[in-house]
Amino acid sequence: MGARGPKSGNELATIGPAGIVVTRRLDPPQDLTAEAAAMWREIVNANPADLFSPGSAPLLAQLCRHTIAARRIAQWLARVEASDGDLDEARWFQLLARQEAESKIIAQLATRLRLTPQSRYTPHGAAAAGRKVRTGPAPWEIE
């Protein structure tokens, strides 16, 4: 007779002699704000559970922080542009430069974390995805 009560996670996750274990999703670090932690969960839950390892956690945390910063900059830009008075061009150009910098950082982090479509393609896979199957005549053959 076995142990009573619900089975532990290890008992449920282990299948056969290979010992396959279900991968847990990474929890957000304690130093993230609530908004950044929500972003973390959104990204982690939208991808396969084994995509992020503890080694990728610092990059993912920075991606969340920079995404939140980019949102704030976009809000400030909207306020500057919506002001009824004269547009403060110096402030506007500063915010645009900051937005560009945040966008570049976000793109770099997302690529390094393999979250962008371009970072997931191998040269062979990209070539196959680029091929289209034509079912009719070529456009220049149409009368």
C-alpha cells in the first residue's frame, strides 16, 4: 500500500525510466516593480516553459524594465504633443532620443532572448519560409 494523500510534484512529473520532469516557469525577481513583474509573467507565459533558464533571468528582467520605461516615455511624449501651448521642441527631441535608445535596447534584449521571429530562424528555415508555392501563372504571364 502506497503513501496516502495527494502525490508530490516529483511523483506526478516523473514518467518512466527516463525521468522526464515538467519544467517550472521562472518567477519574477523580487526587485522588479509590480508593473515589471506583470510584464515578466506575460512574456514567460506566452513562450514555452523551457525557453527561459535561470541564466536568462537578468536579461529578461532588464527587458521588462526597459519596456516599462519605453511606455512611460511614450506617455510623456503624448503629453508634450497634446499641450495646447507652444510645443517645447527641446523637450520633445530629448524624449524622442530617449525613446529611440529604449527601442534599440528592447530590440537587442528581445533578440538575445530569442523572442523575435528573426532570432528563431535558422538559414535553412528562413529559406523554406521564404518560398511561396505558386498555384497559378506568374504575374507577368497574365493577359
